[in-house]
Amino acid sequence: MRPFEYARAQSVAEAVGRPGKFLAGGTTLMDLMKLDVERPAHLTDITPLRENGELSQIVEDGGGVKIGALASMSQTAEHPLIAERYPALSQALLAGASQQIRNMASMGGNVMQRTRCPYFRDLAFKECNKRDPGSGCGAIGGHHRKMAILGGSDACIATHASDASVALVAYGAALTLRGPDGERRVKLEDFNLLPGETPHIEHDLREGELIVALTLPAPIAADGVYLKVRDRESYEFALSSCAAVLDVQEGKVNAAHVTLGGVGTRPWRSPEAEAALVGQPATRETFEAAARAALQHAHPLAQNAFKVPLTARVIVRALMQAAGQIDEAGNPTTGANA
Amino acid sequence: MTVQKGQPQNYVGQRVNRVDGPDKVRGAATYAAEFDLPELAHAVLVSATIPHGSIKSIDETAARAVPGVLDILTHESEGIELKPVKAYPRGPAGTSVLPLQSPKIEFRGQPVALVVAESLEAAQHAAQLLEIEYDASDFRATLEQGMNGLPLLDKVPMPPLGHSRGDVGKGMKDASTTFEATYDTPVHHHNPLEMHAVTAAWDGDERVTIYEPTQWMQSSQYTLAAMLGLEPDNVHVISPFVGGGFGSKATTWPHLPTAVLAARKLGRPVKLVLSRAQMFAAVGYRAATTSAYTVGLDDNAQFTAMTLDAQTQTGVSDLFPEQVGNVPKMLYANPNMELKQTLIRTHAGPNIMMRAPGEASGGFGLEVLMDELAEKAGLDPLEFRRRNHAPENEDPESGKPYSSKHLLECYDRAADAFGWDGRTPEIGSMRDGNTLIGWGMATATYPVYASAATARARLCASGHVEIEAGSHDIGTGTYSILAGIAADSLGMDIEQIKVKLGDSRLPKNGYSGGSRTASSVGSAVLAAAMGLREELLEAATHDSNSPLHGVAGQDIKVRDGGLYFGDTDQGETYTAILGRMGKDQHEVYRETIPHEGSQKQLDQLKAGKDGSVAAVAERYARHSWGAVFVEVRIDPDFMTPRVSRIVGAFDIGQVINAKTAESQLTGGMVWGVGMALHEETQTDDRTGLILNSNLAEYHIPVNADIGSVQAIALDHPDFRVSALGARGAGEIGIVGTAAAVANAIYHATGKRVRETPITLDKLL
């Protein structure tokens, strides 16, 4: 690891505007610093703001909930306001990382989580536009089984790694960012940027800005599902996942939020799927149409082509589950009339 | 010598807790990287980032400017010459490629520099600042590239690995059905939890002490002695605890001499701990394999012939064969067999043994093949195997009788415990609602390697008995196993036994691999403990002051830390005998030659070699046996295979410690699940570099992946293998398990995947 200047901020005011990077749980940043991928000259440790409660409260906020940026993943997953009102978020948090990491990692840090693309994480690979703009993309012509099929560009197809962000986007989460010039709010789905020609610019985050809170509006439905498929049962990133929140009234979809994980270069909100659902009967046929709509612009390569049919199935299952028609194992629930 | 009948067996065969467990839990067990020596300097190894070529230049300016940097060793450094050594199996080194001796790079991750500093942080920082330029050359980094690429590297046919019997041409003509299939396994890396580490401290120019985790102290001792021109006795290896090895710590790798050279150059002790990524570099791996079979069956579904044409990967300079033919050449009755294996050189570096080398990889292909053949013959997979069972009196490979074989009982016991009778043969016919269920099985076998061994037993005035053996506890329970053997031999409480391992100055022992330590070193400990008992008995019965004076030896029993006439109170404690002998300690040293071995193995052991007898010995063919049954549950939409249940029954001879043996067997089966579903070292074809050199992306099973695992040990002692009747438990659990999983997946889905890992994309 390269030497850096370390400071501890005792208040938000003290932290905002500082150069370099903020250190919260450190589960991504320290890892990447050891790998020499991240090389901040200045590090401001904001964990005192977790300990003193300034940025770690989870509270009611109008009809929604406000999550302090330094609330831990495990604290958030288990909080009654989240577990009861935003079940897909709670499920997504618990489906990510390991208990130890969830205890350390913060919610603000989770949305800043960086990709697991091996070409990005290992300096021995010379090609990575995200790490070294203009150097090329090792994954496109190389190993890309886990890479994104949605939102990629000729410069980068790195998958966004977060589970929680997928559910947060599905619930319409926004970030409160405080900078030297004051506070602003950005919807999470806009905060994560598509790679385009500039995959090294990942977020709408300005110099010196600190994420202070995540706010969730009132959910459109009480039930929500986060369905994650992966190569092993735990401590593994998604090959494909779906957060689905459905408001079904008298057999018809009144409102729908569908977001995909493990397949996009950012948490992948699918307005196409949502449009295919709203106003339609809550049936398997409708859900299959939504899956087709979500994937119509997918650009798979040879090794990740399986993600297209897999994701279609993930979407259908998540929607059927969110509609209360099947259980987690895919068995019809009692009284279901799909 | 055998444990006498009628003596209490309080420990041997029982579930005995690890005697070193409390120390490990409290952090009081000192591992190699935890020895803190005065003036200790910290080293970081720098690994090559190309698979083939040479170092063009190294700019050390920025690295040397880091405060605290003491030295940087590269091939340009002076005073670090090493003499050549031979790689296993011809010598005890892991590779003959010497570190830092030339600018030539012949494998990815090859050590190219060592940075030494006052602190680990300074060494790490300086290592990042070292600017190395390479002249890159064409490479073949994978088995596939080696097989299909231009003849940049040679292919080496291995006649000694071939096996031929009968007349395959005739056998194929006699067949009513023939079948061909090819099975592939990828590169695996051992990844023990504890990283490779070494702390080296010189005493003058001729003596060096090495603290390191190793499965074979003599490999380090003799390899370093040869490289540095030292007397082997002047290389002192200390390795009391090993946090797993699985074969990677059996032989010596380049980081060891590199740290030793740095310590000599600096005149200070140097500590080097590899990073997890470096655990994927110059410390060996399980080679990728491809096994092409042709088989013939007669109308009775019995083999008429089998050919196996195998290609396996190896490094550029050494030849370590991943012996995929080990299992197919002997497991089933078959008069006509032809086996050949070709080694394909690659720039992936030297490969080495990894838990059941050849048996795990070769067993996968054979046992999936058996499932395919059973289906073709319209037979239950278990019935098909019974029909081709090789009789106890004739090993198909050698024609010799087996020392002991209870494979049919393994089939019965495991099938019963699993409930195999309830299996319906049709694909996808067993469901739990939406979930597909599949049942599969496979046979397991592992050869016996038995080594010459030595041990010392010492009675102390305190009443303790010290057992000394220059062997290793690689996490398998050696301390507890040896303590139990000594305690039963002497009729003592296990807490009165102190076992000392992991020091090259203790009585010499060989390599802790090939599932041999419990039976081989255990035999020497049995001999030493029984020898101590006999000498104390002799002293007592010849001493007129002893209550046992004149009592016949066969009437004396050991118990409560002493000798007693039958079941009476007439007798005395060992310490009372010792006191009258006028000594404060009494010790006995014993050397054991393995069954069917000779003085030759003992001489080899004393010369720093393996000292073992092969599985096919003079009179008997000696193997362990097993049967593994697996249930998988698969979501039909996502095709995520998950193993919900495993039952394995194993014929491994006498079980010495039922608890540690169970851990070995279940651990092996769990690893087999990982082999089937998860494990694969992935290589980037365009750079030849590894893509997943960390434990987040190199997948092994986590707890959530493993349902219930039941290991049944048959417990038939095999006294044709060892005095203890033990054969070995370390490796057989992984053999067959991966195939049983693959076969269960086929039963559930109808998808026949002939390679590992079986990930969902191969099933969709």
C-alpha cells in the first residue's frame, strides 16, 4: 500500500470538502488500496460519524425512511422499518457479502462499491479503461462470463457488483449529498453512470461531496422480492438478480418497479419491463412479456450469453413471487390463481 | 507388533478430542509466521506478470528510496548463487527452477525480486514501486493451448505411466457395445487457509534455522542444503503447526531459498509471508487433465476392454504427472487395458500433488463413465459396479491379491444409509414440488503409501511420557492420533502424553502426504511406546524390590500409568519403576520398516528421501475403498445444482481416532462437492495470467452449499499394511465424490456434463 495522509472527521461539517477519499467500512476501498488500484493521497476516516450517531440513524421520513449513510448493511437489513416496509432491500442486503463484511460495510459505501472485474482489480492486466483510461478493455476479448449484458460500451462491460443498490433503485432511493456548496439530492438510478466512453467516471459525485443519507419514498406495495442467482449459495456476487415490487389490484398490475443486478453496468432499472407490466393482468404471460422487454437491448458475448435466458427466468420468477403466486422454491402458493 | 488383545483401548478407535485443540482456540499454537525473532526484517516477494520471456530491466530507484528498505534481491544481485536441485519425484524440491538466478521467465508468477525492509508496510510499498520491464515471448499457459498450439513446447509421453494388459484389440472385437467419451478437469490451487511463510535465521555462515509450515521438513532441509552447499544437519527446520497443506506444502518452493538468501546477505533474520494471490503462483497446483476413454462391454455388461488416452499439463522444466490412470487401471475387473498418458508442457509453472493427485481428477472421468455405461446397459449404477467388481484375490492391475478389500460392504452400508432403494431410474422422476432431485453414486479408492518411520518415547520423572517424531500435524490430527496410540500402549491418560512434532532434530520421518502419516509414524510410535513398556516391565520383574518381581510378562497388564498383575492391585506405577532404576528419565527409540518393505526404505528415509513402499507391494496390492452417494436439488428454472445430502462409506483399515478420521472423510467429500460445482483456476488466454487469484472468485463451497454429510468407516483392520491395521483417511473422501455429484445432476436433469466445475450455464 502506498503512503497516504490520514485524518479523522468528528462531524459532517469537518468531513465535507476534504480532498481524497472518505473511509467508512473500508470493505472496498482498503481492498483496492492493497491491490494498488486505489491510490488516494488523502483519506478522511468518517467512522466517528457512525459511532456518534450523526450518520447512522434509520428514521421515518415523511411517508418513507431515511437511512444514515454510515448505517451498516446488517443494521439496515435488520431494522424493522426496512425489514417490514422494504423487504426486497432487506433480502438484498442479506444476500450480499458475508456477515462480517455486512457488519463493517456502510450503506453509503455500498452504493460506491466498485466492480469485481478481474481486469480492473489486477494491475498485471494492462488493459482496463476504468482503471487506466484509453488502455483498452481486457474483458471484451477475454474472459467475460460474469460481465454485463446491459449498459456496456465498447470501452467497458464491467458488472456493477452491489445487491443492495438493485433493491434501492427498485424502491426509488435518492442520495443526499453534502458538498462545500451545500446539499443536493440525486436519485440513485441517476447517480450511477453508464460507462460510455468514460468508464472511469462512475458516479455523479463532486469533489469533496459526502453521501450523508439515503432516502426511500413510501413503497408502492407492501411486498417486494429480491431474487438472486449465483454460483454458490453465499458469499458470492450475482450472476443475475431481480428486485421486483408490484402493486396488483384485482388481478391487474397497477404499478411495478423492476430492477436487475449482476447483468448491468449499473443497477439496472428496466422501464421497459415496467411499461410491459402496468395495466396488464398479473399473469405468467405478462411477466414473460416484461422479461422480453427488459432484455430486448441485451448485448451478450459468447461466455455470458447464458445470462439472457437466465435473467428472463429470474424476472418471471421474481414477479410471480412478488405477486404472491409462487414461493421461493417456485411452488404455487395456496390459493394462487396464476 | 500389534496392540495386545485384552488391553484397554481407551483411545484407539474412539472419538478423541484434539489434544492441541485448546491451544489452537486460544491462539497459543504458534504458526510459522508468528515466531518473532530479534532484529527481524520483513520481506515481500515480487512475482512475474508475464508467463514467458525475460526481464529486460529493473529500476530500483524509487523502491530503494522508501524509508526502511534494507535490500532488494534480483537476478542482478551478487552473492546469491544457488546450486541446482532436482524436482519431485526425482528430488525433494517442488521445482528445479531456481529463484533470482537468471532473467529468464518460464511461468506466470515466477519470483523475480525480493524486497526486504524494516517493516512489512515499507516492503510492500517498495515492492509496488519496483519498475520491471519484460521482453515477452509467445506462451502456452493452459492445457488447451499446449495441446492445440504450435509446438512451442514439447509433449512428453510417459511410458512408466502407461499400463497395458491383455489384448485390447481382441477385447473390443468381443464387445457387444462400445462407447467413447472424454472427461476434463481444470487447474485447481490448494489454497490452505495458512499462507506459505518462512522465517529464516542464520547462525554464522554454515547454520540456518527455518520456521515454516511444511508437510515435509526433510524436503526443506535437503533442498536448502543442496542449493546452498550446507550439511543437511545444519539446516534446522521448525514447523510445529501447519494450517493446511493439501500437497502444496509437501515440497520446497522458490520463496524459501529467496528468504534464506536475503537473511544471509543482511545478516538478520528475515520473514516472508506470501499473499493470497501468490498462493496461485509458485507453490504448485493440480494440473488440468483430459481423459479420452474407449470401452467395450459384453452382453452381461462386463468389461471386455478399456483404453485411456490422457493428456495432462505440467511446467516447462519439471515433469510432475497428474496420474489420472491410477484409478481406471485397477478399479474394475477387465482383462484388456491400455493406458497412455502424455504430459503437455505449459508456462503455468510447476504443478504438484494436490489431495488425491490423479485419483480425484482421474476418478471423476472414470466414475462418470461408469454412470453412462450403466445407463446404456439399462442397469442401476450400483448394480453395474457390482457386476464389474474386481474380486478380493485379484487386483486387475497386478494380478496380486488385495491386502484387504471390503468394497462390496461399502456399497451396502452407504446405499442402506442413503436409502438408494428408493431411487427411481428415470431422468427427472424424483421431485420435491418444483425442485428437481437427483441421486447419484460413485466408487472411491485410494492407494496405500507406507513409509519407514522413527520415533522416541521417553518416560519422565513427572510421570509424563514424551513422544518425539520429526513428523507433522498438517491439521489432520497427528498430535492427537499419536498421543492416543501411546496412551493405549502404556495404559495412561492421554493428558499424560506429550507429543512433539515439527522439528527436524526429532527422529526422522518422511513426507506427510499420500494419507500415510497416521499409519506410518503411528507404527513407529506404537513400537517406541511398546518398547518403553517392555523395558520398564523387564526392569520391574527383575527387581526384587518390585511388587511384580518374578511375575511372568504375559500376566501383566498396563493401566493407570503403571504395570499390574492381571486385574489385581499388585503392581506399581512407571515413575516408581523409574525411581528405583535411579534415573530421572528413560527413553526408547524405534525405527519401523513398513510392511512388505525392507531396510532400503529406512536407508532412504535417513538420506532425506521418501522411504515408502508402493501400493502394489511384493505380496499384496494395497488400497482403501469407498462408495459415495449424493443427492442434489436443482431449481429447474435456474439450474443451480445444490448438494443436499452425501453419504460415504469407507474401508480405510483400523480407524485410530474416529473423530479426526471423520473430519478427514467429510472434509474430503466436501472438497469433492467443490470440485464438482465450484473449483477452477481461470486463465486469461491472451495474457496467460490467472483471473481469480483470491478466495472471493476462486470458489470453494461455503457452509450454505453443504447439506448433510455422513461418513461411515467400516473399521476392518488391515494388518498387511501396518502394525496398527490402519491405512489412511486423508484423501479418499474427495475421490469419487465429484463424479457422484455429476451423476446425480444427470439423474435430475438429463444433462451429462463431462467436465468440472458443473456451473449453471452448462445446465441451462
